[in-house]
Amino acid sequence: MPKITIDGKEVECRSGTNVLQAALEAGWDIPHYCYHPGLSVVASCRLCLMEMQMPHPKTGEMGWAPKLFPACQTPVRDGMVVRFDSETVRAARDHCMEYFLLNHPLDCPVCDQAGECYLQDYSYKFGEPISRMVDQKLVNPKKDVGPKTLLYSDRCVMCSRCVRFTKEVAGTGELCITNRGNRSEIDVFPGIPLDNALQGNVVDICPVGALLDKDFLFKQRVWFLQSAPSICPGCSTGCAIRIDTNDNIVYRLKPRYNPGVNDWWMCDEGRFGWKYVHDADRLTTAKVRRGADVSAPLWEDLGGIVSYRFEQHVARKGSAGVFCVLSPMMSCEEAWLLISFMQKIAPEVTPLVGHVPVSGEDQAFPISAAGKDVKFSIRNEKCPNRRGVEMVITASGCPTIGFDEFVEKAGKDEVSAAWIVGGYPDRDWAPKDLTKAAGKIELLVVQDTFENKLTADAAVVLPSCAFVERGGCFVNAQGRIQPFLTAIRPPDGCRRDGQYLYELAGYEGVYNAARVRELMAATMSPFGDLADAPAKPAHQH
Amino acid sequence: MADYEPILLRNVGIENSTALKTYESRGGYRALRKALKMTPQEVQAEVKAANLRGRGGAGFPAGVKWGFLPRDRKITYLCVNGDESEPPTFSNRVLLEQDPHQLIEGTIISGYATQTRIAYIYMRVEFHEQFHVLQRAIDEVYEAGYLGKDILRSGYSLECYIHRGAGAYVCGEETGLLESLEGKRGWPRIKPPFPAVEGLFHKPTVVNNVETLCNVPHIIERGAEWFTGIGPEGSSGPKLFCVSGPVQRPGCFEGPMTITCRQLIEDDAYARGMLDGKQVKAVMPGGISMGILTADELDMKMDFADPANYGLLGLGTAAAVVIDTETDIRDVLANVTRFFSHESCGQCTQCREGTGWMYRIARRIADGAGRIEDLDILVEVASNMGMMPGLSICGLSDGVAYPIRTIVEKFRNEFEEHIRRQSPNRALNVLATMN
């Protein structure tokens, strides 16, 4: 590990990195726009300039070189000495900050980025309160660059991150730069809008308010938002995300840095795939059907009712025909609690992984690289936790079958009782054969987010919360166990799946995913090694 | 300097000078035959010994540049920089349209010295006639066997292509040129890596100016010693100078780098003095981007070293634009700033925003609405840009800083007088209508 000296302090840094990254990781706040660790280095914003010690060309004596160097472009070398706190560096930075605001409209009061804008932050920290520019400002136009994105080029600082993103990560290259000098603008090619599966990331990496998300536009001032770390349930990639909410309403999802999984990015499918969370017709209460009579029991009574029904059923028919269909949308903890309950009440229960939604093929990015140097993947398995549920089933020691086999058995009347978990964003997820056979299952418990054909035939219907309302962990396609936290409360009257399953499994008190993982660790050691939860997400730049 | 016999321009003005026959009849392609009998290392050593400094503006020795190529390279590209876009400069143009074979011979010899298989001549798009002249010459040369496979049965092969630019000044910067040649936006690259290590299509590349390569055949033919005998030490060899403005004979001239700026304007061999009734007020002696000389500073030598003593960036393209006393210095400044704000590529903040800001200030001063503090802002902004202090990627902004700073500093009295003579509220009123 090379050691470098920054502003007189010795810092150990990763080899192969650059001075800017090393300084940022060591806690320095070095202003920068064009540098992004996930993109190529262009060293064009000239904000991260520093002084560096070099041997004198004649005497060989070490001294400060007479010019400045961009820290982002300078690789670290063991023993190198740099400084950011000198008068020269400050003067260069001051000028740069003044230039960024020369033609900027200063429309922060109506700008979505205000509050998380690096032009604002750096201006407060490094800039001057007064501009010496008295002439007319140049006004670059506002443009609609794609179905989901707006570009206010008057706010742009020309860092070119977005252009590099579409070229280097998405591989689609829709964005380009037109014109020269201070009339330069980001633009799209005529007739080709910015419309690729990763395009939302350009809004995230825009350090200012130039690229805007139409979906979030004018919805919230960002300082009202609270963030919770979560995992995207959109596919088995398991991108680390941040859920931004205010007053129990989700406003947007943003990616969280997660090396080796999603790095800095997420796809649009995940980014905008949460809207069902606030649908008015979600299931919020439990329902118990006795003949034609449907009642909504108190949550306190529910455990007793469900246990009683299963006990009676097993007493009558034995537990061989009892099945437990665990949805790959469930967290590992929920799956484990449900199996624990079912095993207790029906010792011969057959747990199985439920419907795994698959759509098309895996997509690898950059798409132009044809599968080489993959920087991001969208998986065709549109659920977050098939592997996690499989792990739990294997650890339970119960024999298991495939979902198709289960549907077949149900059609052949071989399923006498079943607990089926749904929870998919698509409310009509259940295959036709299953909904047809559902009526033949004597005791059917369905746990789902929306009413559908299955819940219509169920003896007991339990509401399943959306991922933003739950906490636990998912196991992604690479086998990584990734914890996520609750972002908002469930709708009024609704209880979290984890909570009622916790009680059914015989535990008392408030459901706590970390506590459940401790219990799970007895048979599944990887879950014991997991940190409690991801740290509060830092707003990354 | 009447006894100076032109070398680079020796074929200029003679009948049918662009034809291969004419060129050959005057000793053309003899140097190539000689070079092909030498080893590439010998050719390179000869050019290095001649201390042939780059004629494009920066003055970096060509032989040293070739020496930076990695030894274990497999592919080398040679790019000829014919993107001559510096404002009062037209020396490459003369070479291209009057004597294309001299450049082609220089290109082939340099290609041989650097073991290049493919040479690209990057030509500014405004050179229409010159493009056709050069293309015809290249076709002729292919037919004669000086280009293509196994040149003159030496075993050495070279393909040569002309690539035309799209009208950007910054594509004359060598890495901007490479980007443009690759079909991308002409944004100069960050260095290192330098083109000699990673240039065109990520392969070792040499970029040389047209005039530089035109010197190469003469060095090979007559030897490095002859070459260093012309002109002062450190600035050896023949040099083309351009003179424009209200002089008796504007044009492109050749001479040793011992002459002064005054000689260039007044000597009979060159511009032959000012037009009747005109007086020199200032000269921009190296294109516009090197800075300005006052009428008192005309004894500056037109070599690589002396301009620095007068606060200039360098010799540049050695194209002097003469400004007479009837020209308003405010218009000069406005024109210079307009050019650079139009040509800044827009990559680095200081250059992108600084040039635009300075143009708006200069325009306002020229419109009679300047303020004294504007002059300080101009100097401050101009002093805070450039590659040399590490503030930008390429040298374009050094070339912005020097003229603007020297114009304002050397003619500050005149600016102040204009501003004082403005009606007192003019600046305020103009600004009020703007905002």
C-alpha cells in the first residue's frame, strides 16, 4: 500500500488509485465535477488541482513544481508529497468557481437539484458571494432529451459525465457535445432520444441541476427527504439502492455504491418500478372466510385462527398433503419464520420456491461491448431472492418440489392444504392452472399484496407488504446476502409480514430482522456473519 | 538579406511548380534516394543533429520527438499537421499549393526514419485548392513508385492519406488533431500518455508540422552541419515568415532566424516598409497567440529564444500582423478575444468560460462602455489560464493568455484614455440595458 503525504499528513492509500480518490477516501473534501470513479478520467473541470513535489531538473532537490496538477489524473506513487491547501491552489480554485457561475442562471429556488447540488455546495464552501461579471449572461436552452429526462443546459457545468456514461457504461452513446467554447451544450443526435435501460443514472451523476428526472420533477425539495438503504427487488442482480421518502410516501429510488454488484448504477426498470407501492387497492387487512362469510379478524386473534385451522386440518388429513409455497419476493427471514411455523404445525410439510418470474434474456452493459468488460447487468429473473429462499428450504431439511410440479399436484387434487405467498408487483402473477385448482385446496392461505383470483378462493388472506415497508435480507444472483431496511410504514391497519410471521412462529415482541438472522445462524452460518444492517446511505457524488 | 537564397521556397513562383517532373528536374527526390540507403537510425540522428525545431509554434526538436517512440513498437503513425489556422499565418498554405512534392518527400523520409507504414496529412478544410493540388501530387508519386509498397525497391513501404478537418482551430493542437483524425470531437487529450507512446488509435504516433517536414529533405541532402550553419544557435535552419497588414508587400518570405521584426517589416527582401502615410503602432509577430510588440520593441529577433525577452510566449508561427496607428487598440483586443472565445474547444473551465467572459468585456470596451476595473479583470483572467501553469489541458489557452495580457498591459494608457474620454455614464447605461 503506497503512502502519500497530503497537506503534510501521511495517508495510506490503495495502489493503482489516483490522488483525488485517495484524498476523498482519506476524508479530504476536494471539489471536483468531471471525475467520477466509474468513468474515464478527462481532467477537464480543473477543480481538483494540487501542487506536487518533484525533483528539481538541475539540482535534483525535491521542491514544489512550478505548475499545478489535476489530482484526478495523477496516479499515486509511494512517497509522493502533494498539497491542496496552498495559496496557488486556492487562487486557481477560486477562479474556477467564479467561472462556473458566470453564465449560470442562479435559479436554485426553482431547481430540483437545490440541496444536493455540488455547484451550490462548492460555491458556499469555496466560492465568492459576489460575481464580477456585469455583462449579459449567455443563455443556453432547456431541452427535452428523452422520455424520462430533461436537460437544462443553462445550468450545465460541462463536466461531460453524462456523455461518458452513455458511451462507457450504457454503451448506447446517445449524448454528445455540440458547439464550442462557452456555447458548448450537451445534446442528443437528431431523432435519437436518450432512451436506454440505464438512462436514469445520468441524472444521478449530474453534479448540478442540468439533467432532471421528469418523474421526480417539482415533486419534493430534497431537504425534506429521508433516506433508507435498501435492495432493489426488480431482478436478481440485487442493486443496492436508497429509498427517498417524505411523510411515509416514496418519491424516488437512487442507487447506492455497491462494488461488484451494481457499482454506482441501477436500471430504470428498478428505478421506476416501485409505483405499485402506493396503489389505493392494496390489501391491508387479513380476511378469514367461513363459507360465504368473510370477516376481518383483529391482528391479535389472527395467529390463533390460522394455527387452529391448520391443526384441525392436520388432525383430519395428516400433514403429507400440506404445502408451503415461498415467494422469491420474500426476505430470507420471512421465509425462515414461515417454514418454522409450518414445520411445527405440519411436520411433513413440503416447502417450495414459488413462481419465479422470468422476462427475456439477461442484459449486459455496455451493450456495445457485446458481453466483454461487463459494467452492469439486468437479470431476466425478475425477483430478488430465489437463492435466499432456496437456502432456507435446504436448511429446513424438508423435501421440496418444483413450482410446476406443485401446480400439477394441485390440479390432481393432491394438495389438501397450502400456504401460498405472492407479493409480486404484477397482481395477476398466478398461472391459470393454479387459479383453476385453487378451489380444490381444502385449506388455502394466501399472502399477497393485491386481491386476485387466488385470494378470492383463499380461506385466509394475509396482506403482504411491499419491499419499501419491510426489512430483511435478499440473496442475489451472485449469492451475496444483502440486508435492507424499512423505509416507510405499511398502509394504515396493515401489519408487516415479518411481524405476524414472527408471532406465528412463536416468538414474542417486535420483529427484528437482525434478531431473526441470529436464530437462523444456528443452521445457516452465513447469516450470522452479516452486519446488522447497511449504514445510513451517504449521498454520494 | 539580399544574398539569402531560398531553400523551402525555391520552387515557388516557377512554372508548373506542382508537377513531379518539375520537382525532379530541380533535384527533387534525391534526398529520398539518399535516405533510403541510410538506416532509419542514421536519418533520425541526422535530423536530431540538425536540431530541427518544430515550425508549428512550440519549437520542439523534431529529432528528439521521434526519439520518444518506444523501441518495441509494432505500429507507428505519422501525422502531418496541416491544420494551419493561426490567424495571420499562411506559410503552410504556400508550401502546400506551390510545392507539394517537397512536403511529400519530407513525409516519406520522416516516415522511413520513424519506421511508419501509414502517414496521414491532416489538412484544414478551408484548404480546397491546396487539397486538390496535394492529392494530385500524391497520386503522381504513387505512380512514380515513391509511395506505396517497396519504395524504390528499398523494402520500405508507406501509404499516405489526406484527411480534411472540419474547421476547428483546436484541431491544430496535436492531440486535438488525433481525436479529429479518429473521427471524434477535436478535444485535446490529457497528457501523459504523449502521442509518441499512445497516439492515433492508441498506437505510437509522431505529429509534425508541414514546414518542419519540408526541411527534412534538405537536411538529408546537405547534412546537419549545413543546416545548423543557417541562423543563430538554437534556431537553426531556414524559416518562413508571413507579414500582413498595411505594408508595401505583404506575403510569405523565407530567411534565417537572425532577422529582427523590424527587418521583416522594413527590409527590401521582405515587406518593404509601411504603406505611404502609415506608421507602425504594434506588431503581433508570431500569429496572434504569442502576444504583441509595441513600435519600440521591433528589434526583437525572430528566433525561438528572443520573444521571451519581450514578454511573448514564443516565436509561434512567425507570422507578423502589423497594426498601424490608425487602428484602435480596443478593436484589436475585441477581435483577438472574439477569435479565442469562438475557438476554445470548451473542455477546460478556465478557457471555456474565461475566453467568453473576456470577449464580452473587450466587446463592451470597444463599444465605448468600458470601466477601468475591466482592464484588471482582463489581466487577471488571462493570467489564470494556460497549460504551463497547469490550469488547462492544452496550449490553446496559453495562446489566449499572452496576447490579451500583453495587449492590455502594453497599451494600458491607451485603454485608460479611451475609457476616460467616454461619456461618464456610458458604461452604467450600457450595463443597465443589458440586465
